[in-house]
Amino acid sequence: MAAPRVRAAAAALDAAVPRDVVLFRHDRDRFFRLAGLFCAGQGLFWTYLAHFAFTALRPAAGPGPADPLRPRDHKWRLGFSASCLTLGSVIVAAGCLFPLRSVRRVTLLRGGAAVTISTHGPLGLGRGATFTVPLRHVSCHAHRSEAAAAVPIKVRGRPFFFLLDKRGGKLCHPRLFDITVGAYRNL
């Protein structure tokens, strides 16, 4: 029983840093700005298409050929317009939420008891959220050597996992990351 306590105490002493230490850094401003521009463009396109379908595509008046694909009432117009608006809204929402989940920087604060996580802004605009949480409220659900593309980090009180990109990001202090932010905790 004493061995796990000794290891935990040694890890706590190793994590007690005398100054703020950047554990992970990955600035992808240009990528998220381009992705945000794409999502905004898609939102405008689908909104225009919905407007066009609602205003200009009306069924022809009078009897026509018995074509099964010819719309005979306004339900198809309303359904098509609603589906275009829904698709455009989903694309814009994805463009807003994905950068908020992608981590820009993880900093272990002096003393090793808290960590600051910075993300990108919605649609790649601005800096995004920066928040400080106690280290005991952060859990890594996959070791960095096991994750293929991104390391998922769960923060208590936040609805989504935060993603640390392994391919482009840089772990400044890998061992310190593993015993602090990279450790699994029951939240």
C-alpha cells in the first residue's frame, strides 16, 4: 500500500513548478480562419438557396403532364427551404464549435495545482476562451502515445472534450505533461 502513495507523492513534488510552464503549444490561427471563412460561405450559400427555393420555385398553375417528379403543392418548397436552412445552420455551428474544442496552449501554473487552457475563437476569429481550472478537474482519457491524431482532455464542468493535436502541436515538457494534464482522473 505504501508504494502507490510514495509514487503519488513523488509525482506531486515533480509537478510543483516554481514558475508557469507551457506544457503544450499549437497555434493554428490561419487554418481556423480559413475553415471559418469556408463555413460562413457555406452558411450564406445555403441561406441564399433556401431563399431562392422559397420565393422563386413555385409549382406551375394549371394541369400539367402526369409527371411523378413534378411538384403539385407547396410542401416540397417549404421542405426544401427548411432543409437548406438546417444544413447551413449545422455547417456554421460546426465552424463555431470545432475551434472552441481545439486547444491552443496548456500552461501549468506556478505551484502545479492549476492549469490554464487556451482555445481558438469561433470561426477562427479572435483568441477564444482562456480558463484556469484546478489540476484535479482535468482528465486525459487517452495517453499521448495511444492517441492517433488528437489527445482528448476532459475538464469538469465543460460539456465537450478538448483536443490537443499531436501532429502539429508541440509538447514542451512531455514528462511533466504526463504526470499533470496527461494523467487519467475520475471526474
